Amino acid sequence: MSGATPGRAARTAIALVGLLLAAGLPLAAAERLHLDSGGHIDVERYWVAGSTLLYEASGGTVGIPRSMVVRIEKLPERPPSPRAPGPERAPAASRGMDPPTEAALREDLREAHEALERREYEEAAAGFLALLDRNPKLYTARVGYAVSQIGLDHDGLALSIVLDGISREPERPELYVLLGQLRYREDRLEDARRAFSRAFELAPTDELRDLLIKVERELHASRSYDLSSSAHFNLRYDGSVDLDLARAMLDHLEQQYWTVTDLLRHTPSQPISVQLLTREQFRDVTQAPDWAGGIYDGKIRLPLGGLSRLTPDAKRVLVHELTHAVIHSKSRGAAPRWLHEGVAQMAEGRKVLPSETAAIAKELEGLPPERLADLPFSYPRSLSLVQYLAGRSGFDSLVEVLDRIGRGADPERALREVYGQGYAALAQAWTRALEQDRAR
């Protein structure tokens, strides 16, 4: 089972990069913020993040409730400061240089940000790096470059960029969002909590609040947990968990790691975090339904519930969630749920039962393909569709779809490029195949 992941932090950071881009380069004219108290604040520039209005002051970024501001007045442009006496400096053009204009910088920033939104991280990183080469103080490009490197799983490089940025401008919420995400990926929960808390103080949003609550729940559940590591996994478990069971789970994950990564033609660049929880802790941390045997939400989480040995069912759950982790890494978090769950069920060895096939065929009878997305999610239905696609042109075609999604294509485009048809047409062909099987 897959769930919401801390990729939300990346989306928050990308959204904040968008706000920075909207605010852009320094404004030519100052703004006056008229407050409900009768006073006012003059600022060079401001921007809005959720219910907070932020502006730059000499000491850094300051945030105030948006409701305090009753009116914003644009002030006349200020005359240029008188220049100190000294030798005239030749224009840049006469020195053989071609400095970028503000309009050119804005356009290049916009192009790099659009590549970031499309998840074309290589292109975005190159664009932001070129901007930094031209203007090392361009803060928006620094944040965008860090987000791009996280998208490429270059966490070490991204962390150095973020920490350097914080040392230069310690009041920037975007940097703390990114730091929180990177620390979370390292399984340094206390550090992640502090970073997200600081980001929320500087720019409170509902999404950041949800992230902070999630990390705090997980931190509370795992304060006394032990850590065991292997080549590709970091396993956290309560001290009451049988040590032999924890080791058996870690060994099984390592054994299956190469099977799953070979199947999907992808090896994650970061160790995969695994957490063994009590049933109560599992519900509290993941908010998953009681029937869930496990979940992947950026980490593999498993409720033990009295398990004392590694049973065949437990092994299947481990493979299922491991497959989710590899799919998430390969598709950069953008694979649709039906594909995620269908491939994960195939990897664990599950097949659709004849009774399930008959029920699916009856459910889809007469349903237009475009209405398929309106149906509640169904594990048997997602497995049936993925099995149909694998039978139609091989499992490697599904892997190619994931490849293309990971390179920035949306799922519809990836399906058309691989199968020559979009989701609706493929679903229609699958429905016909189900009806034929039912008739036989």
C-alpha cells in the first residue's frame, strides 16, 4: 500500500520558488503596507504565503498576519543615490561584457522554474546553475537549484547548497522546508522537525502544518527505537520487538532488493528506511486503515501486531512495500496509484482470482472508459489492468512507462508514447478483454 509521501515538502518548496519568482528581482519602487492599527511599514518588496505576508527588512525576512494589512500603496520611484566622487567606470558593454538585463533574468528564471514544475530536473538544474554563474546572489536560483538536485536524488549536493544558503540568509522559509525534507530522508527526525518548525514560523501554511504534525507523530512513536542498518536499508524497531525477527526482515529485504531493482531496472540512490511499529503506533503515524498490512509513504512502515516470525504473508508484504519504494524512486513520486499498486501486487506474486475478474467485468459493464476514474480505488481492478498491459506487450513496457514518467512525462503522455494509446483507450480494450473472458 502506498500513501502520501514527504514529496509534499518538495512540492511546498517548488510552490515557494514560484512565490519567489512572482516576487522576483528587487522592485524598482517601494511599497507601503498600511496596518489596521493605523501605522504603516515601508518595504522594498513583499510576498504572500498562505495567511502570512512576508517582507524583507534589514535583519532578514519578517512575517506578519495578512489580516493586519488593510491596504498596500505603491510609492513613487526613488531617485538614484548620489554617487561618491571617483573615476568613472566604463559601461559593461564597452568592457566586452553583456550583463543580463532584469527582463532577461526574469525570463531565464521562469524557464528554469517551468522545467522544475515539469519535473525535468536536469534541465532545471542546468538553468538555475547558469543563472547562479551570472549572478551568485540570485537567491531564487539558489533555491531552485537545490530543489532540482533533490529531485535528482543528489541529496549531499542539495544539503550543501541549503546549508550555505541558510548561513547567508537565515530567515528564508524555503531553505528550512528543503532542510527538513533532506533530514527526513536521512531519518534524522528531530532535525527534520526543527527545520519544518522554523519554516512554519517564517511562512505558516496548512501543508507545512500537516508535515510538521506527521513528523512529530513519527518522532513520538520512535524516540526509544533501535536502529539496524544493512547495505540498502535502515531499520528502526521498538526494543520490545524480537531481535531475530527484525534481523530476518532485514535479511529478506536485502535478498529481495536485487530481484525488485532488476525487475524495475532501477536502483534507488538513497538507503530505504523501514519502520516496525505496533498496530497502535502504525495507525497513529500513518493514519492508515486497520486492514492495511503495511504502507510506503516515503518509508516502509509495517505493523507487527503480535508477529513473532517471518511468515510467507509477511514476506509478501515486505516485497510489496519494497516495490513501492523502488517505483517511487524510479518515477520520482509521480506514478499513478493504479500503476503503483498493480505492479507492487505483481511483484509479490499475487494474481487476480476468477471470481474477482467476474466481479470487475460486471462492475465495468456499460461504463464509459472516461468514467473509470470516478470509481473507488480497487486493488483487484488495478492488478487486473496491469496484468492486461503486461500480457499485451510485456512487463518491460510497464517499466518503460515508469521510466518516462521519471523523466518528466505525465502518465497519459507516457502511456501514449509506449502503447500508442492513452488511458481511456487502453481501459476500453481491457474492458472488452474482460467481457470476452467472462463470456468464455
